[in-house]
Amino acid sequence: MEGLKRGLDGFQLKLLALAIMTIDHIHYFMPESMGVPYLLTLIGRLAAPVFVFLCVEGFSYTRSRWKYLLRMYSFSVLMKLASMTLNLALPRPDGVAIMNDIFSTMFVICWCVEGLELLRGADAGKPRWLGALMLGGMLAATAAVIAAMLVPDAPLRLMQAGFLLLPNPFTCEGSFLFVVLGIAFYYTRRSKWKTVLAMAVFSGVQLALAKVTWDLLLYVACTFAAVGLICLYNGKPGKHRCKWLFYSYYPAHAYALYVLGWWFATHT
């Protein structure tokens, strides 16, 4: 009980989110013929908001925001390249492919946060025009990717290059909604009730943008429940930070589950 009163530190919350994410991806990567219950995906809805929150929390404390951004961008590009290679080398007969790339989402969120912070003059040592340039660059990257997808007979290589090298709110995992949620988390992270409010607005927008069904309500409710885990965060990073744990485990577990699912799909 004493441990519950103290809440969860960043490392403990990250481990919990990693376990939940793995449960979700077991359902995604295993063939339907195996009968993996949909309940695993509903449980998995808790993971992404927690990771987004921990991302902006880490971004607010990092010694070098530019190194943080470079790390996210590098892992995003490398994971996309590796995923494309594996999808081509071991194509699934059921059409399942590795689409996971939360690194791209985190990069876009942190890039936008930094642009907004510079624009509002939060860092007195840096010019405000740099913030405008960053936000304008993100809009330009988004427009370029969308244009490449809409232009008739656009070269496939051009679209692949845009998707690979230009992370943006349109093509990142979770799309613009998770980008907006991440930005909101950055500015509400010091107040639990404001964080809950941000999550509630996010859930409301999810429902407003789609035809409401019982399945969707359950899906959104499970996603909203992630704020309960976020509210357990005690503001401490934890004794064992293991900065590289997420960067290594996230792609490794996705590739391992994909290969395992490919084997079952092609040999059973």
C-alpha cells in the first residue's frame, strides 16, 4: 500500500507500458487462425498515451533537446527502413505488415513543442524566428508528403522517400490526433486534472470524427483509461532509467512477433 501511495516512477511506468504494448502487438501480429482474443488489443490501448506522456516529460528534462530530436528522427528512419526490408523479405499471406513507428510520432510532437516554445519566447537564449521556422518546416513537410500521394502517377520512390525522411502529423503513427495530444500533455503535465481534461477532449474528438458504435465506445474508453496510469506517475525518473531500453525493445519485439506470426501464417 505504501508503494501505491508513492505512485510509479518513470522507469516503472515505462516497464508497465512496454508490457501492455507487447500484449497489444501479440494480437496484431499473430494470425487470426490462432484465435488470439481481441481483448488484448483493448488492453493495449493503454500503452500509446502513456508513451506519449513519458516522451514529453523526458523532453522537458533532457539536457539537449536537439540531441533528443535527432535520436527520435534517427530511430524513426532506421525502423522504417528495417520494417520495409522485413516486410519485403517475409511477406505475410494474410496481409499483415509492420506499420509501427511511434518514434516518428514522438519526433513530430517534440519538434512542434520546441517550435512553440521558441515562438513564445520561453527560451530567452534562442530567437523566436527559429520557432516559426521549425513549425513552418513541419507544415512544409506535411504538404510535400500529401502532394506526393495525391499527384497522379507520382513515382513510388518519391512517395517512399517522403514517408521515410519527412515525419509529419499526417503519416505518423496515430496521425495528427496523437500529435495534438502529445503537445497538450506537455503543457498540462504538471496538473493531473488538466491532463485528465486533455485526455477527455482527445477521446471526445475521436468519437466526433467517426460513426459512434458500441465497439468504438469500448475502444475509446480503453484508450481514455490510460490517463489512470499517467496519474499514478510521481514525477520521479526512477533509480534505473535505462534510457536505451525503449529504443531497443520497441523495434526488437515488433520484428520478433512479426517473424513468429509469419511462420505460423505460412507453416500452419
